[in-house]
Amino acid sequence: MGIYDTLNEQQQEAVFCTEGPLLLLAGAGSGKTRVLTHRIAYLMDQGVNPYHIMAITFTNKAAKEMRERVDDLVGFGAEHIWVSTFHSTCVRILRRHIDKLGYGNSFTIYDADDQKSLIKQICKQYKIDTKMMPERRIINEISSAKDEFMTPSEYETRHQYDFKKKKIAQIYKEYQKQLKANNALDFDDLIFKTVELFQFHPEVLDYYQERFRYIMVDEYQDTNTIQFQLVSMLARKYQNLCVVGDDDQSLYRFRGATVDLFTNFKKRAHDRLGINVEEINLKTNYRSSENIINHCNHFVELDKEYQKARVDEKPKIIAPDFDKDKMPVLGMFRNNPQMLARDLTLLINNLINNGEASLKIRRILNKDYYDTLNGNSNLQSINKQKQNNAKKSKNLEKITLKLDEEYGSASDIAILSYSPKEMKGSNPTFNFYLRKNLKKLKKPIEVFNPKGRDLQDVKQVEIFCGLILECIDPHGIIQKSDKQIQNLADKNMNRWRYRAIDHIKSKPEPNEPVSLSEFVISWQNRHPKNRDKWPESASLMELAYKLITWIEELQDDVEGIVYLEAITRSIKQTGFFNKYSGNIVFTNSKTERESVLEAIWNIFIPIATGGVGIDEDLLETLPDDRINIMSIHQSKGLEFPLVIVDVGSRFKKNTVNTQNLRFPKLEPKNRSIEDSVRCFSSLGESERSEKDRSFDDLTRLYFVAFSRAENVLLLIGLLPSLDGYAVNNNLKQIPNVALGWNRDEQLVGFDEIYLI
């Protein structure tokens, strides 16, 4: 059997269609990576030089996976195939040719922290109050301008009557000037400068058009305007462009992604390149059971208005011919987050520690239920419906869940929510209670959720930061002397110091050859143990790595390692822009004070005020012995045997602050990046309103969540998010897109959800 015989009919068609432009609609679980790798193999079988083949992905993880698969499938010659992300592609091109734009080829790439530091300096230079105009907002504005290939001058011209944006234009101009002076680019520049290079140096463009005669772009539904422009320029000569994606999985409009570029690809390719596009649909889902596939299909078809935002006449996802366990879609809804966390803990404990979980059906959500709720929605009718459903459920066999006996582990379970945060302000969320309950079990079950807690509130981080502060600034004398430090930062840093002192008192191991107490005191007294003289300069990074010796969780725990990496990145980046380069300098009291304050302002204040988070690239590898709690965005591209989707643990009542997370009746207060910039682009204003696109975003979000499940899909939330809450014996409904409401405020619902 040949390698192509293992592909289904549509997959084969996509593999063999190599000449001319191709729109490949790849539904969830349809094997798009398999198709792309086999397409590359087929091109080589047809005599195409691998040197002429290019595959672009969005993430390093996806690029790595594709590279490994291509190497395994193709073997000899695979090393010549260009497989990379958009940004790494542009880096390779710019390293060779950026001198034509007046930069050195050994340019530096600034990350988010570097950007923030530079913007902070520029704001200080121009006396701009970052409380009124936060650095993050400025960076987002500059980023969105670059996404539209908009120079500082063009940005200023287009916003000449907007005072704040004129200020941003001023910062943007100075920002680009300083980047060039430092021979540096930010991530947005990588694509911007490549397009600029192609635009003003056609001989370079011609070289890469000749090089890349066959181009494939994965996850094309998440492209923005400048990425589309880059790909269009490269493909214009040979026109062998294959774009792959699924408009139902477009999640990054808030970052500037424009799904219209995918849904209208055929028209735009015709208009821009003058060519007709072939369309092939990969519709067989090999990931999920038939019940989950049906649920996903039903979900995206609930709302007629949403169909206008999809590819025209998009086919349904279908199940393969072979049988897969048909576990019904399950639901668990309780009165409050504590009760929900308790019952879910019991289920998970039985599943992992006892080998199986036996579930009792409480009621079934079906057509009768939806008809009742759409009709006379009061407590009496709902309770009657519950009783009827309970009677029906008695005739059902108990549902039993099991993990794979041989390979199953806690990592087979993923809990997806709009946000993985374990605290909202000072209030614990469902995720907080779940972690707490799982840890209290006789056989504790750990979770992996490093994004669930703010860095400044994690106990080990508090101790770690407090120890560093006590070493470089004993008793906070220098910290107290700077009256510009805001109250929140000062309060948190003092709290960290108290945590650190308590930790020192606990006498953590090791105690030999030097105890933690002895080490800290030697730093505070600036008197080395077993040495004659204190050094004139000491590296903060070295200090940090010595201190983690006494904090076990930052060395051995998978979440702790992520936290440590986030902090050390902040320490590293201080060296790029700052006078003392991440060192404490002891030549005299003045330099000591300055270097300590530099560390406080550039490392510890950002952490103390929530300015340092956990980047996605720190979470590429998931542990194999923990339950994964993550945002739905984070779950994109992943799959798990059991997926638990939080569709309403926060929806206690019909309040405005949760409305846009469940049913956006109002226009969003803040425009997305895409909406703020596309009016200036070649796309122009969207035909769809902001409110409609907010609905679209929610639909896509929950479609992605539901389609991560292989065998079992469990929806969880509070009872009010399901039935509404009682007001004078009546139920006030809470429309929720994830639970089957369309934007006409009709509860259309699903075929069946078994409530446990």
C-alpha cells in the first residue's frame, strides 16, 4: 500500500491538487497536518525540487511538529524544504538582505518586555503620563498600525484630529528611530520590513518568488492584512498557493486577525492575482466521537446570522465510517462554584484514583425542555420538566467513564474556560475551588494552570522576590526613600519581604555549606563568607539562581519552573536598556542606590503591579501527570480524551459585566484591534456590526472548545446560567450562546445533553 492510499478521498484530492491556488477547508480533527505533509511528499514525487517548497505555520510548536512529520515521511531532501513560522521566515530573509534598508544584518529582536522598557523611556522623554496612556495601549496601537503596513507619518496623517493618537504617532516615530539606532526590530517589524524590502527592492522579491514556487500556509483564518500582503507578493509569480484553515476556528480578531481574508479568499485571489481558486473540503473528523461531532455541527448552525460570517455553503463535519464510543454530551450544573467544584472533584477522583466514574443522570436537556423554556418560563413549569426528565433518566443505564487502562493519566483531562484565572479581584473562582479540593484528596491530584494565578500572588514567587529584595536592599531602606513608587507596588514588595523573612526562619534545606540565613546576611552586610572583599559588581541573575536553591517548588515543580522562567526573563531584559545591565554596583553609595532602584523599577515593580505574565511559549509542553486548566484560546490545536468546558461558572445573575461573555446584547465598549485599523486598510469597514461580530467571536470560541474533545465532552456551570434565576416565582432567563441561544433570543438548544 502506497503512502497516499491511507488518505480519504478528499485528502487525496487536496494532496494531488498542486498547480494553481487552493483553498483547503480543514474542519476540526480532519487531518490537515497529515494532508500538508503528504502534499509536500507528492510534490517531491512529481520531481519538484524541495528547495522550491515552503510551508508557513503560526506557532513554533506547529512548525516543529510539521518539520518532524515531513522529515519522517520524506527522508532524503527534507532538510531543503522551508518549514517555519511567519516571523522566522521573515527573520531569515532579513538576516540576508536588511542592509538594503539601512540596518545591520546582525540586528536584535525586541520581545514584549523590551518594547515596554523602550516605550517607557520614550514616554518619560516626552513627559507623557503612562497612567493616562498605558504602555500596553501604545504598543497595541503601534502594532496594529504595522499590521496595516502604516508608517508613523501615515498614522499621524490619518489621526491628525485625534489628540491622543497624535501623541501615539509622536511616540511611534521616536520608537522606530530608536529601534533603528539600536539596530533592532520588534516582532511586528519582522513582517513589516520584509514587505517593505520586497516593495522597494523588486530584485529581492524576484529571488524569493523563484525560490518559493509552491507555498502552503496553515491556520490561514488567523492572518492579518500584512501577512496576506506578504504571501500575495511571494505567490504572485507562480500562483501555486495553498491556504489551509477553518473559519469556525478563527479566535484572534482581538490581535488583528481578519477572518474575512479566509472566507473571501477566492474573491480576493481573483481580484489581486487574477486567478480562479480551487476549493476542497476536508470534512471527516477523526478526532471526536459521533455525538461530539453532531453537537459541534448543531452548535454552529443554531444561529442563522452566524452563517453569513462563514464560508459560503460550508459542509457539515462528518464522522468516519469506523465506530467510536458514542458517549452522550454531558452537563454538570450546580447552585454555586463551591458545589460545582466539589462534585467535579468527586468525578475526577473516581476516574483517576479509582479507575472509573459511575454517573447518575439527573435530567436530559432535549426539545421538550427547550420548548418549555421558550414558552411559559416559571419555576413550576421548569420543576415539572425536571421531574419528567428525571423519570426518563431512570430508564437509562448508568453512564460509566474510564480512562485508558494502559495509557490513561490525569493529563487526559482538560478544563477549558473563558479565563483560567483562579481569583477575580479578591474573589475565588471555580478554578480556585477545584485546585483546592483536588489537593485535599486522600490521593491528591495536581493541576497545571500557571496562568491561573497572578505572578505577584504566588507564594513561592513572593518568597523568591522578597529574598532578592532583602539581599540587594536590606529592610527596604532604598525602596522607602523613593517616594514615586506607587502604593500597590510598595505594599506588595513589603509583603514579599515578610514572606521571605518567615521562609528564612523556617530554615529550609540545604543548611550546608551555607544556610539561607547566612547567605542573606552576607549580602545584607556586604561581607562575603570565607572571602576578604565584597565584589564591586554582582549579577542579579546569579543571585537569583543561588536563591532558588532554598525554594524547592521553583526547582522541581512544573508550575514553579514556569514562574521562575517568567521572572528570570524580566531580570535578563533589564540588561538591554539600562545603565547597570542587570547588576548591582557597589563602587560607592550613589551607584549602589541607583543600581538597586533600577532593579526595583525594571523588575520588581512590574511584577508587583501585574505587568509580568506567563507567555504562551512557556506552556508548549504540558506535563503528563496533571489535569490541564487553560483558556479556550490556549487549547487551540490541542486534543484530549475528556474535555470539560466551563460555560457559566461565573454567571450567577443577569448582570451587564458578564453579558458580553455569554450573549452580547450591546455594542462592545472597546473596539478590537481589527476594527480600529481595518477602516484604513484595503479591506475597509466590515459589513457586519461590532455586536454581530461579538456573537461570531463567541460562537467560534465555544466551537473550538467543544471540538477539542475526543471521547467525552462535559459542559459545566451554574444552574442560573442554564435555567435563569427566580424572581417572584418566575425565571429570568440568562441567554448563553454556549448553551444554545441564538441572537434572536431564542433557546434553540441541542438534541440531547445528559445532566449529571
